[in-house]
Amino acid sequence: MNMIALVHHPTFSVLFPFSQSQLHGHCSSRKLLAPRKDQLYKSVSKPRLIMALASNEEGGIRVGERLYLGMDFGTSGARYALIDKQGTIHSEGKREYPVLMNDEKMDWVRSWRAALFSLLEDIPIHLRPLVASISIDGTSATTLIVDSNTGEPLWRPFLYNESCPDALPTVKSVAPANHTVCSGSSTLCKLVSWWNIEGSNKKSALLLHQADWLLWLLHGKLGVSDYNNALKVGYDPASDSYPSWLRSQPYSQLLPSVIAPGTSIGNLKEEIRTQFGFQEDCIVCAGTTDSIAAFLAARATQPGKAVTSLGSTLAIKLLSTTRIDDARFGVYSHRLDDKWLVGGASNTGGAVLKQFFTDEQLQKLSEQINPMEASPLDYYPLKAVGERFPVADPNLVPRYSILAAFVVGTQKCLALVNFIQPKSHIPPALHLQSILLICLSRH
């Protein structure tokens, strides 16, 4: 039996697995130079510790009590929290992703790896032996193609918001109409894009998602994913299997095995236990996506309740008894027990503001906002061309002016994003939240 708990924090949420029985486990790309193996368990750099809160009172933890470690890998940084079964937080911390370059480009793989092991180092030493299980959530559709023997990436990762329109015709020719994978930013499009370019490494390649790969660094069993992360590569959570139209494709050989989120994959690797001081019985469990972790942490349990997660980008999830998938609008459904999380993820978010203004400037300008007044501005804030939701349009152009008024208008759009109405591409009535209700009413 597997149980999942989540801690809600004012700035983040983390998935915590409680496993009572252990299961023995079974676009255009550029090659990425694999890091040296002697760097595997070392922090490549020492990012500044932003936040670390720890309980140093021995009396705060009962004798024999175990703790549960959850880590959240978002767009701009990673966080951890350590809780007991009652949900009390005993330690928490955050790391920004270190800026590690490779050929003048951000080396995300090395940066994620460094952040992971830095977070493990940040956990108070006296609490590490109490950790019973570990899990990780990551950004949805962030995709890695790795060597199936070594686990090291063969190419640079495809980030969550990256679009591969070159692969879309191929995917649409094999997938059902308007399927979740029929979007240029889907995991399957990223896989097909790589497949069409790469010639020599196909037989030894394996697809993993960001959370899968980070968890592999901890448990060492290649080729395991969860059905939340696997949705955008074509996995069907209703039948709990890959559909026949996907299995018949030559690139299906790269697909990972899929288990339920929170399921035990295996014990923490011996070298990590030894290095950091975890117990031999500490297990590593399958993860989920960051927006699903945020939804569960908000404790929205009734159908019709929706949760918006606003960070560097934006995601919305609505709990429903009906499954809705429509790639034209970027709407898809994740399985949540016997219900569905219907929603989508937009490229708009706080990262747009960070392009132009410092934290201090944003703080001052935010004080000028009157949320009771409607904004006369007609903006669609994006960091770059292309949107995923409420329309899957890789050619959607950002719309804003770089003025002080821009901040007022954009922050209103981000806080009240359902009022954004693009001038083209999207029918005016289809706002980010109302689109879900419209889709539900049609089924």
C-alpha cells in the first residue's frame, strides 16, 4: 500500500511518499558532453544557501519516529522539506540552480545534479538517519535521452516549454486526433525530433523525465517513470499502459516502464547512504510533476475545485470526474486516484517580469497596483514566441510595452490571468479558467 502526503508552504509544495511495502524494481538537438564520473556525487559548485530551517531540539522528534524527504525541482531552483507523518516540518531549504556552462550554453544536467546533492548536504546531519523515504517532483515534459547502460545524457535536455514543431506532423499521423501528445511541446514530439536527427545511438538510448533521472541518481535502477510524468509521452493512465498506436512505433523501444506515483522503486544507493549518513532501509519512491504536487498541497478535494500555480510559469488544475483532453487548447488530464486533474500549463508567469526588472523594482511597482481597478492594458506576457495553454500555438507573439505601466498590467495579468484576451488565435470568451468549464460542459 502506498500513501502520498504533501506539505503546503507559502512558496512551494513537495511530494512525500509513505510506502508500507517495498516493490523490487524492475526539435533540434545538440549533443551534450557527459560530465566526468568523478563528479557524479559531488556538487560542481556551492550555490548560496537561500533558506535553511532546522529543528535542533532532540525532544522535537519522538524515539523511533521516521521522517520523509520530498524535493521539488522547479523552473529556476530546487527545494526540499523534511516532515514526519503528522506533517510537521523538521527542516526545509532551497537552492538556486548554479550557472554551469557548456559551449556557452546553460548545462542544465550538471546544474540539476549539483542542486540535488547540495540539497542532500543541506539536510541537518542529525536528521539524516531518520529519513525513511525520498521522492522528487519535476517540471512536466522536461525530457532527457540517456544512455541505457550508463544513465548519462546523450543529448542536451528538452526543457518543459520547448517546442519541436518539426516532429508534430509525424506525431499527428500516428496519434488520435487532438491527443495530448499532439502539441509541439509534448514529450513525444521531443522524442520524435531526437529520433529523426540521431543516427548512431538509438539502440542504446532511453527516455527519462527530469524527475525520473534525478531519482535514478539516488536508486540506480534505470528506466522507471510514473504515470503522471509519462502522460505527455503518450502513456494512458486509464488503461495503465502504453497504447498500441505508440507501441508499434520504432522509437517505442526508448520508453520507460511506468508505475504509480509514490511507489517504492528501491533502496537508496549504498554510496549515497555512506556519503550522507542515511540508513540502509531508506527507500526511493516514484515522483510526480510539480504542478500536481502543488494541487495536492492545496488540499482541493472536491470535484470542481481548481488550483492555479504561479511561479516562473503558470499551471492550472481542476479536479473532475470527467477526463478531458484537447491538444488544440493545451488541455489534458492527469489521473488522480479515481478522478482526473484537468488543466494546462502556460508559458506566462513571473519569469517574464524577471527579464526586465529587479526584485526591488518589482516590489516598489507592485505597491502601486490597485486590484479593485480594471486594467485598460491589453497584454499577453511571454518570455519568447510560443504558447502552450490556453492554446497550443508555437507562433503566438508576446504583446506588451516596456513601460512602468507594463508592470502594473502584467502583474495584474499574472494574478488575474483569466482576464487575458489575446487579439487573435484564441476566441475572446476562452480564458484560462473558463476554458476548463467549457470543455467539461461539452462532455
